[in-house]
Amino acid sequence: MMATTHGFVGLAVAAAVATVSPELAVPAAIGGIAGGIAPDLDVLAAHRKTLHFPVYYPLAALLALPVAVTLTSPITVAVAMFFTAAALHVLADVIGGIPALRPWAVTNERAVYVHPLDRWVAPRMVIRYDGAPEDFFLGAAFAVPGVAVFSWPIRGIALVGLLVSLIYAAFRKPIGRRLAAG
């Protein structure tokens, strides 16, 4: 999935927090967006292995969420949203395709690396590849709560993210074909 889709998922979770505690809206949004995008920073290393932790992020979220509820502060909420969104990111990558220039031409069975098991989880291909039409529409659906709940500048970030997603999805296949061709 596109990094923006993952960011929108984090923003949607943060929108739920913002409706309950408006004073924590911005830290929740920052944590949610950052956590949704952060695992993809390994794109320049071993993508979906270096910063994708399908066991550790959920554990961190399970620890951070009760802390944020009992010791509520902007920092604890941002950290809890970060780990929750990062956990959702890596778990969602399993339902997607493989990380590759041309993921529609499946060349391996590697969706996400599970470190404690020292093995890769196979992709489920529900979202065929990052930038696929279904990826864009899923991201757009998750962007709606963020656009509806947050004010500027968070709303603006979400709208710019939607535009970037649309452009990327429109040109994903031609770009992937051109890069793969050399």
C-alpha cells in the first residue's frame, strides 16, 4: 500500500481520539500520521524487513495505549498513536502485494518479515500493489474522518496527501514499467 494510505489509517485512528479529547487532536494526528508512514522509511534498506515489525509494533501499542489512558498527556497520546498506526501499517502490508518496482508481476512471496520467526509472511494480494486503484480508494476512505474531524493544518495535510495519492495511483504502472525497463 501507498505510504499515504497508511498515513490516512493513522489519521483515522487519531480522529477517534480527537472526537473524545479535542485538546489532544494535534498530538494524536501527528503520532498517527508519523506511525502510519514510519515503517516505510526502510524503502532504501531491506524494505518491509528493516522497519516493519508485525510483532513488536502491536506489543508496543498494547503497552502504550493503557499508559496514554492513565497518564494522559500530549506525549503519551502521540506515542500511543504512533505505535498503533505502525502496527496497523505492518499488519495491513500483509493483505497487500509485494514490495517491487513491478509488483503486479509477482516474483516472490514476501509481504512482511517476521523477525522472531525469522521468516517472511506471504502477501494476500487483497490490495494488488501500492498505487493500485483499490489502494487509492481505501486511502481516500480512511482520509475522510481526518478531513472531517481536524481543522487546518492537519486537514490541509490530508488533502495534499489525497492529491499525491491520486497522482501516484494514476502514474504508478507507467513509472514502474519504465524504471523496471532500465
